[in-house]
Amino acid sequence: MIAYWIILLAIAVGVVFIAEKMKQPYPTFLVIMGLIIGLTPIPGLGEIKSYVVNDAVFQTTIIFIFLSALLGDAALKLPFNELKENKKSISLLALLGTFITFLIVAILTYFLLHLSLQEALIFGALMAATDPVSVLSIFKSMGLNKRLSIVVEGESLANDGVAVVLFQIAVVTTVLSLTGTLDAILEFLKVVSGGILIGGVFGFIASRITSKIDHYLVETGLSMVLFYGTFQLAEHFEVSGVIAVVVGGVILGNYGRNVGMSDLTHEKVNSFWETIAFLSNTLIFLLVGLEVSRIDFLNKGWLIFTSILIVILARFIAVYISLSFDKSIPALWKPIIAWGGLKGSLSIALILGVTPEFAGRDLLLAMTFSNVVFSLLVQGTTLKKLVSILKIK
């Protein structure tokens, strides 16, 4: 099995090299390569394909191995002062925007596509969040305006936890009622506040420990314990592991750095997580392409096409409504933020976690994968052009 991952990593690194030479975002190239490998009977790769597209392998790899590393790396490098300065716009997008997207997608798919209530709610939750893996990798390669990047990165990290909670609630919701809605709100508050508490406590503890140590290898190891430990602990107590990792990472990267990290340690820790994040990113997008190649899309064309239009419409409406309460965001930034609301591996990992006995699982799989591929292959490749047209530096 280790040999499988080494072969996949070798393919992924080669594809990234080609993408960089062509000055294109590498996630797009990796998804295309994954599709090609998945659809083509290449000698010697049959066993690898059958192994990595196993639902349990994909979900475990994405959720428990890669996600914590990617969230931790991004959170570690987010400057708290700039997050604080942009907290209004980030909060509006991550909370109000995510919820509006969820509602619009769920309502329109229920009435227009005639999904069941539970199917519509699940799909709305899957499409509510922007995927931090996709957003960060593409936006970083473009070198956008710093404040715009902070807003987009902050939203993608914060709204993940919100969307995961909405998804968990939707999976067990079969009928809407006042009691059920109140229970869902209480569950939402518990999961979010629990994630913040665990991430905050352990981020502070890790920061204090760094103040007693001056050894970059030990402090790098401590950051690994923080990211993976807080995620697992939060999930154990049925609160948001995503939020816990982000909060812990932001605290360690700001407070921890100020009270305990030397310049050498800070540089080494950042370099370590940058490498881990790069390797995780490359494998994730290759896996997405491989996974998509096995989905049954027959007789679902109209539903898939309409669902893509619904998701794009919902995203634009959510961004414009949310940011109407923040006059500091330039008007030209809004279409960039809306079009840059990419979907990715988290949505796929979540839908794969739905039991095979669920009646609408196959349709939701096809719709989710199609929206992910569209966002990566179309939105991801045209985002730079849109920035150029709008003349955003």
C-alpha cells in the first residue's frame, strides 16, 4: 500500500512541475490527470486505482490525514491582526453567507429538481462551504491583493466548520418542525463553541510550552500534536474538529510565535508545514480525479447541469447579500469572491460518508462530484482571467 502512495506522489509531483511550467493552477491539472488515469486502462495501475477509490480509504485519507495538516498550515500563517481588521467581512461570509447558500441551494433543489427534503438539505450543506484546499492553492498561486486574500482565506477556513455542522444536522433530518429546528440550532451552537473551546485551550497550552523550549524539531513535533490531537479530540466529543484545528493554529501562529518561537524555529516550522501541505494538496486533487472517474452520471445530465447553475447563483446571492453589510469591501472584489467559491475534497469526503443504504446517495454523489469538477476545471482556470478583466492588482 505504501508503494501505491509513492507512485501516486511521483505522478502528482510530475504533473505539478508541468503545470508550473505552463503557469497554470496545478489543482486543475491534477484533477484532469486523475480523470485520465481513472478512465484509461493503464497497465500496472489497476490495483492502485481500485485501492484509492475505495470510499473508506478516500474518506480516511482526506478527513483524518490531509485535512488537519492543510488547515493547520493555513491557520498557522494567518496574521491575527489582519484577521481582526477583516473580522466583519470574514464573519459575514463564513456565517451569514454560508447559511444563505445552504438555504438557497436546498430550497431550489427541492422545488426545481424535486429532491426529497433530506436530499436537498444534505446537498445544500455540501455546497455551502468553499473548500480551503482548493481556494488556498489557487489564490496563493495568483498573488492577489493581500487584504482580498486574507478575506477569502479566512472565509474558507471558517465556513468549513459551519458547513460540516449543517451537513451533520441534515443527515439526520427527515422532517422540518419547530422542535427539530430548535434542536438543530442548539446542536450547531454546541458543535461550533466546542470546537472553539478545544482549539483555544490547546492552542494556548502549546504556545506556553513553546515559550519553555528553544528547539525547532521539538516545536515542529508539538505543532503536529496540536493539529492532529485537537481534531481527534474534538471529533471524539462530537464537536467541530475543523474549527478546533483552525483556532489552535491561529493561536500558535500568533500568540505562540510572539511568546516562544525564535526566528529560526518559526522559519523551520513554516517550511515543514508548507512541504506537508504541498504534498497533501497534490495527492488530494489527483484522488479527486480518480474518484470522479468511477461515478455513474448516466441519465443525470439535466439534474447535474441545473444543480451547477443553482450552486453558482446561490453563491453570488450569498456573497452580495452578506457583504452589503460591509461597505469597506470594494464592489470589484465581490465577483472575485463569489466566483472563487470553489468546491473540493471536503464535500466529496462528506458525501462518501453517507451510508450506501441512503436512497438518494448515488444522485447526490453525481451532483457533488460534478460541482467539484466544474469549480476546479472552469472556475479555477478562469479566475485569473476575471481578476485581469476587473483590473485587480
